[in-house]
Amino acid sequence: MAEHRLVRERYRLLDTIGRGGMGEVWRARDEALGRQVAVKCLKPMGQRQEAGFLRVLRERFRREARVAAALQHRGITVVHDFGEDDGILFIVMELLNGRNLSQLLDDNRRQPLPVPDVIEVAEQIAAALAYTHEQAVVHRDLKPANIVRIADGTVKICDFGIARLGHDIGFTARLTGSGVAMGSPHYMSPEQIGGGTVDHRSDLYSLGCVLYEIATGAPPFAQGDAWAVLVGHRDTPPAPPRAARPDLPEEYQRIILDLLAKEPDDRPRDADELAKRLADARHRRAHRGTGHESDDLTVPAPRLPSWTRGITPGAPSAGVRPPRRTPADTAAAILTDAWTVARDPLRGEASSALGPDRPAPPVDHHALLASLAERLALGHALARAGRHFEAQERYGEVLAGRERLLGPDHPDTLGCRHHVAVGLCRLGRLEEGRTAARDVAEARTRVLGAHHPDTLTTRWELACVAGQLGRWPEALTAYQGVAAGRAVALGPDHPDTLAARYETGVALGRLGRSAEALAHYRELIAARTRAQGPDDPETLRTRHGLGVNYGRLDRWTEALAEAREVAAARVRVLGGDHPDTLASRREVAVALGRLGRWAEALDAYRAVADARERTLGAAHLDALASHGEEAQCLERLGRTDEAAALYRRIAALRRERAGRRR
């Protein structure tokens, strides 16, 4: 593509910053917003491909680009826009100020990265993959060139969606004349090579290849012949990394080799399990105190620990599973520095019964804490399965144990108290949950600081439960505090900061302060457009809130115009039957009715009701509510017989629903 070309009359291509088998990446200027971005252009396929194939390509590209654009995580490159211009498919991403891992190795003359850097990369990528896999998205082309470390130390995965597109429609499966798969053979899992089922565990294998390379300077199978590389992945156990890198700690070698297991079932179960194992290894090394250079892996004091990266509101913080120790090792237990209590919290009266001259037998704190961590993980699993009462029992057990072992103000104890507070709310015990969350927020503020991510997470929960209880002044104050704190800790354009600002707007509207809400939403729309793009689902959600508050101020003409624009954008980005799209289409119907245009409102309400019935089922509460609004429209138009018939159908469906629930 020609330099300085204008793509879609908006993105000015400046210079090429990367080339690959499928296209080019350009540094570009977004003329509309005055910022620099990266534009990836897929090369035209030429006349050799059938028209049907190209149609499939374009549709799959659009679908996958939408998936990539919906991913919002610190460790994933932000996608702003995508489309087609003059026959060339393109995707617009944030321009990263950093170097990918392959470039970092080249800069270092292919020497391995320092061990602390390897660990940081592993922890950050594990967190990003955990989030991505939760969204049912598998990268399928994870490699050093697709992982970038930017100037502030953040590690980001690139090219989500594009790699998946290539796998699904044959780009990476096409063969060259020699019969070798195109793509990145050094990082392909055995199941990818063999054409088997590919799921999230294939990404874990590829991550193992990446970690092996940055830890040793070469991928696990570095033969020059591509076919030999593929056979190596399929049939040959990799050489232990410590054979080439003796200072790599043993526990990290074990993790890398487990990631490189030939059978997916032999790898870590998922990225969450990998993240826990990495946290265990860091914790173990940080407190071992052997004096070896490779043991100095703690995060420097001014930085937040790596597990805070990508933190999102309401998500349970991962518990650390400390290693089991023998009694002889307990002198170096993890209860160090400010968290060491004056006496062994497990001895109690039993210690004095032994007599003043007889020392109590050593207690393996690590084993006890490991057991508590396992119970905490079980609690999280029960909560995810909706078994909240049982989850709360586990949380209570862990809290009691941690208070005895670590003290009431240890961060891990406070983390468990946070889970107890959230669990109370899930059980419908909102007032108790509110009190518990307030106490945890105060304790975390005192111990960790007002702007620590854990403190802000608890304050977010406190704001949520206040809203559920209808205490909107309290919720507003809490959301404003969280937004201000996240702006300081994470930055003003971080997704978590913007989420808190959005909830602030909701609270203003609930308090009837719609004029303030309008001004707030306009500022937030500008921020989200700048940070995430005009068609990002969260930008559209904010515009939806703007339209609702136009209506609350009886500015129905403006409300109708905004609702129509948002509905059209949501159809384009999310699809016609997405719940958010239907919510916007309902706002169109509401505005039409308020303007007295009841015939148009009836058509709009009916379309929403039919879509909800089709996607959710006839007896779903949202579908029933929409049919109720349709019946009210019929009454407004004097079509009382049709309205009565619809009301009878709604009543029958409600009885059917009640019968199923019994």
C-alpha cells in the first residue's frame, strides 16, 4: 500500500512498522481524533481465489475483529476499528511504544532475558490468557513477535482474532510446495500440527515455547528444517531449560516443561491454574532467603505486584498457594517483617502447657496456608457454580485460619474478608454484605493505601451493594471515589477507571440529577472514544445512558435521535439480536411513544418482543415485559381486542413459567 494513503478517509498511513505473510502493519495518524495508531492491512488475495472464498474471508474477518475489539484487558492490545477499503481488509489498533519479545532477544544478541523478566512476562501473559479464555477466544498463534513489552513494563498480546481467522479458514493450514505448514512452526502445539481439536490448552503450549525461548535464547525445537521442528513438537521431549540456563530456578523449569506436555490433559488445566503456580513459585523464591542471585525475584518496592495487572471490578483476587515445607524449614516461614506476630498463633494455651523450658514442636505454617489456599480455591469454584451457601462456608473456614496464622490485617486475610462480604451479597444478605464490605474497605485503606487496587475493588463492591439497596447518594460517593482512585493508580483512560465513571453517571441519573448526568456522559463518551474507539461496546453503552437521560429531561426528540444512532451502531458491532441492541431498540420505541407516534412505537415494541421471544424464549421475563409494552401500545391505538388477546397470552405464559419453577 502506498505511503500516506488515507484509509477509509480517516487513517493516514505514515510508514511500515512490520510485515508478515498475511499483510503489513503501518504506523498511521487517526485524522478524526488526532492520535497515532497502528493499522494492519491484509494483502489482497488476487484473482486466483473464488468469490465464495473471499466472501467467507471477509465475513470471518469482520466477526473475529468484533471479538478482538470486545476484549478489554491491560494485557491485550486495544482494537479501535476495522473494515474494508478498496478491497483491502484492515484493523486499527493502539500503537504500542515498545519492543516485541523477538526484537528484545535480537537486541540482546539472542541471549536469554534476565530471569526476573522471564517471570514477569509469564505472569502477565498468564493473566491476559485467563481473561481471554474466559471470553471463549483462543489466540492460536502465540509467539514472541506477537507479545510486546511497552515502556512501562506492561506486556501485551497482539493479533487476537486475526490468528484465529487464519486457522479457521486455512491460512495457517495451507501447505507450501514442500508440504510444510505455513505459519510459526516453532510455537505450534502438537494438536495444531496433527489437525486435532484446538482449545485454550494449545495457547498454553505456545506460551511454553515462548517462555522456553526467552529463558534459553532458543525455542525448544530449533532445528533449521521446518519439518524437523514439527516432528519435534509432536514426538520429542524438549531438553530441560536448565541445561542451557542453569540459573533458571527449578520451579520455573517445571512449569515450562508442564506447559510443553504433548497431551493437552497433561498441561495446566487453564491459565488460572498457571497463574496460581507462577504466584506460588514467586512467593517461594521471594521468602527462601538462600542468597543466590537467582532467588532475588521480588518486585521492586515502588511497583505494584504483577498480580494487580488487569484487575477488574468484582473479580475474586487469586489466592497464593505457598509451598509445603518440612518442620526444619519453618524458621524461614512466610510470616516475616510487618506480618510476624509476637508469638506463634497456633500454639496458644498448648504452648504454655509444655512448660517454659520445653519448646513447642515446630508448626508447618506453609502446609497450613497451602491447605487454606486450596479451600479458598474450592470456595471460588463453588461460587462460580452458583453454590453460594457452600462457598460461604469455605470462605468462613479460610478467614478463621488466616486470622489465626497471619493476623486480622494481613492482606491475604483482608482478601478473604472481601470474599465473605461479596458472598453475603450473593446470598441476598445485602445489609450484612454492605457492613462487611465497608469494614474491609476501611481496613484495606489503612493497610494498603486508598489507591491500592484491592482497596478500590472492595470500594467498588461497596458501591454496588449500596445501589442494590437503593442508597444512591452513598453509591454515587463511592463510585466517584473509585473513579478518582483508579485514575491515579491505573490512569484516566484505563477500562476500570472508565467503568467507575460510567457507574457514576448511572448513580447521577438514579438521583434525578439528569442534567449533571448528561454533562458527565458527554465527557465520558469523549474519553471512551479516544481510548477505545467510537464503536466500542462500552462507548455505545455510555451513549445509551446519554439518551436515557435526555428522556428523563423530556428532551424526547434528542433521545430518539441518540437511541436510533446507538441502535444502528450496535446492530453493526454486536448484531441485531444482542441484548444491548434490543435495549437500544426499546429506547427508540419509548421515545416514539412519548412523542405521540404510537403506530411507529407499536412496530418498534413488537420487533423487540419478537426478537426477545426468539432468542430468550416466550416465557422469559424480558420477552413478557416487551409483549406487555406492545399490548399497551395497542390500547393507545384503540385496538382493545388485540390488546386483550395479547394480555391473555402473557398471563398464560406467566402461569406456565410459575408452574415450571414449582
